[in-house]
Amino acid sequence: MAQKKHKTVGILGGMGPEATVTLMQRVIELTPASDDADHIRMLVDNNPKVPSRIKALIEGTGESPLPVLIQMAQGLEKAGADFLVMPCHTAHHYHSRIVEAVSIPFINLVDLSLDAIKARLPNIKTIGLLASTAVINIQLYENAATNYGIGIINPQKDDQDQLMQIIRSIKGNTHNQQSAKELNRIAKSLKTDCLLVACTELSILSDELHFTRPIFDGLDLLAAETIRQASA
């Protein structure tokens, strides 16, 4: 039997490195395969040297990451990628500009997440967002959610500050059970219809979330969509 031909995905990674590897692991785990050749080819630019999104978007002290992101996207296209993904919610602030610089599709993680939530919960009114402060400050999800008639609920400032500490601990590989406990406490404080894990670092702890309402993990959604696009 002839092997099914897959499209090749290009991954703009390194933001952070562990989140990129986690996406790759989840793609592998979710891909129906009985042999190595059944898996999807992934071209990865795992570049932790992308200028800080926090410094550029929040502190206003750093250089824009856009030129580097465009260079990465173009490099992946030149290397043979058929479509692109980027396991970093904050960096999707630059999504439209990157799209303009390449000639292959680039999955939008924000739209993907909101489409998935609306499809499963058509009457949803509010989403509790677990995301970086940068995502909140630039209103990345608030702006997109208005098109869906959905309200975004963010943690209170003290909880958001604690959430950033958890994100930093994951980036520094110092997270522990207390990190997961605090994440659950913050999640439970959000009185919403569902929860969206909208930070790929937090996705590393998402399996330890215990929430009475539906939980959507952006990284899981991206992995599933990567497989769907590669198999189309």
C-alpha cells in the first residue's frame, strides 16, 4: 500500500524552547502511525534568540521581534515548508505582518482557539484567559473575541503577577508542584463558561489543571490542526 503523502509543517519556535518541543511531542502523539514514515515532517527553527516580546510590547525597551520572525518564516518556506505554525500566543501580535512576507499559509493560533471554543460551546458568553501579561495588555484575545460575541475574563492583577512568576519558572525549568497548585487556584478564581490556556509555557502544566468547566489548551488545538492541515 502506498504511503499517504503529508504536507510539511514549518514551526517558528524557541518562544520558549520547551513549548516548541511540547508541540512537536503532541503532534507525534496524536498522529495515527504504525511506522516512522506515517509521521509528519516538521521543519523547526527553534530560535530562543528572538527578541523579547515582553520588552518590545510591554516595557517598550527592546527591539521588535518582527524582522527575526519574518526571516524565520521565509527560511522555513525556502526549506520546503508547506504551511507555518508558531507555538507562542504573544508573538501572534505580528501574525498579519508575517503572513504578508510569505506565500504559504500560516495558522493563526488565536482564531483557531476561538473557533474551536465556539464550535464546541455555541452559546458561550465568557472565556477565562490564562495568558502572559503581554497578551492581556495588547488585548490580543479581546480584539478577536468581539467578532464571536464572547467576553474575555482575565485574572486579577495580583493573580496575573503570580501567573507571570509561574511562566518564568517554566521558562527557567524551576517549576514544581507548587506552581501547579497556584495555577489551579488562579484558574478557579475565574468565574467563566470555560478556560483557555493561552500561553504555551502554561500548556506544559495544563494536564494538572482541575477545572469544573471545559478547558481548552491552545497548544493541543494547534497540534490537532497541524495534523489536519498536514493530512489535507
